[in-house]
Amino acid sequence: MANTESRSRLGKGLGALLEEYLDEPDLASAPVRELELVSIRPNPFQPRQGLAETGLDELAASIRENGLLQPLVVRPAEPGWELVAGERRWRVLQRMGWEKAPSIVRELSDEQMLVLALVENLQREDLGPLEEAVGYQQLISRFGLKQSEVAKRVGRQRSTVANALRLLTLPEPVRDLLSSGGITAGHARAILAVDGERRQIELAKEVAARGLSVRETERRARQAKRRTADGKPALGGKRPVDPVARRAETLFARRFGTDVHVSLRGKTKGHIRIPFRDEEDFERVTRLLLDEAEGRELFEGR
């Protein structure tokens, strides 16, 4: 059910989301005003760090041919206005020398501005992994939302939000490699399993330099975690020799977003250890283990 709701929200256009937030039946019928472009400022809650130039020439050509088919959406912000939606159109119109732009004016809170900017970019896949994580963190720190509330507002699973936020705990050199494309979010999540910033940085640099796959990065992260600072195997840190158990560790780690350990004792005994960092992470992992009704009864009924 939660997956269906998430897909439904992200599948909506921004106009539909605005109607949902503002409780308006038809944004398309809202009055359009001609506003001075110089009086409009970008969305201050825009999570995207840079606007890609790709596609702007095509957008300009379309506007020259067909006119501006979709007005900007702004909110009052003295002096002038702040963009809610349409930053690409706004920038192209400035390039084209327009003095005014058709605009719809709406009253929106800061929280609504950030949520709508996040969703608009998620729909277009314009955000990098860290930009997405920063947007989620802003909703938490600025507006006091819980991870579950953030997930509901942007149409994501809570585990997706939690895994994104974990990327912000990486050392700066690793985050730089992630931002530049030297490593992917999958690599970064694997590197998170390694203890210590120095080892995380070393592994990230190796991944970028050698072009290691995510699977190989996961394997190296498990090896690093099982070694002490002098390179000797850590106590109780034997790798499962059974290839099925070893593969299970990898799959469990992907499923739960944390480094899961499978320990074998003989041929028929052993245990699976799933670590968590804090109370909220415990709830996230537990909900993944339980079905939806059980998770609701356990955490929402207390």
C-alpha cells in the first residue's frame, strides 16, 4: 500500500501537488498575472545546487515557437516575489530578453516551498544523492519533521529517506567524490559500513581510481570492517565460508541499509546480526522485518 501511495504522489505533476497543498480544485483556472522578471527571485529552498544548462536551448526554441505554455508559480516575498515552480522557464525568459512573465501567485509556507522543490526535482531526477539528502535534512532540522513525515510529504519510503540521510555522515572527501560522480550512491552506502573516516576515505579513493563495482566495494567494506587498525583479523570477525551465507550478507545489507553479519557455527547453527544506530533506525529496521500491520501496531500503538 505504501509503495502505491509513494508512486502516486511522485507521479503527480507539480500543479496537482499545489492543488493538494492549497486545497484548490483546479490550479489551471487560477488567474494569471504579468509580473516583472526582475522582481522574481529563485526559490531560496531549492535543493539543487546548480542548474544544468542541458535542455535550456531546446526550451528557448519551444517558447519562441509556441509561447510560454505554462506560467510561473510564485509567492509574495517583499520586495517582489519568490519562485515556487518554473526556475528553468524563468532563466530562459531572462536570456530571451522578456521583461514580464505570466505568473500565478500563491501563498505558501517555507515548508511547502521546500517540499514542492524537492518533489519537482525528484520527478525530473535532477537531484544528486547528496542534494536529495540535504533537502530531507532541511525538512527535519528547519521544520522539526520526523523521517516518516518527510517520507510522506515527498512520496518516498522511509527507508529511502533514512538511507539518503546516512550519506551526510560520510567524510568530506568521500562526499566530494560522490558529488563529482567519482563514486555512486551505491558505492557510498557500502563505504558507510567501514569503521573510521580514514578507512572510508581510503576505500572511496580506491573505488574511484580502479572503477570498482558496488558488489566489489561491499566485499572490501566487509573485509575492512573485520580488521583491526594493525591489519589483524578482529576478534569474532571470521567471514562465513559458505558462499550462500556470504551472498546473504550482501543481500541483507542492501535490504536493510546497514552492514548485516552472518556468523556460522558448524554446518547447521549460527546467527544473523542486524545493527542499528539509534531509536529511529531501530524502528526503520524493525518495520522492514515486520509486515505493515505489525509495524503499525508496535510503533503507532504505544
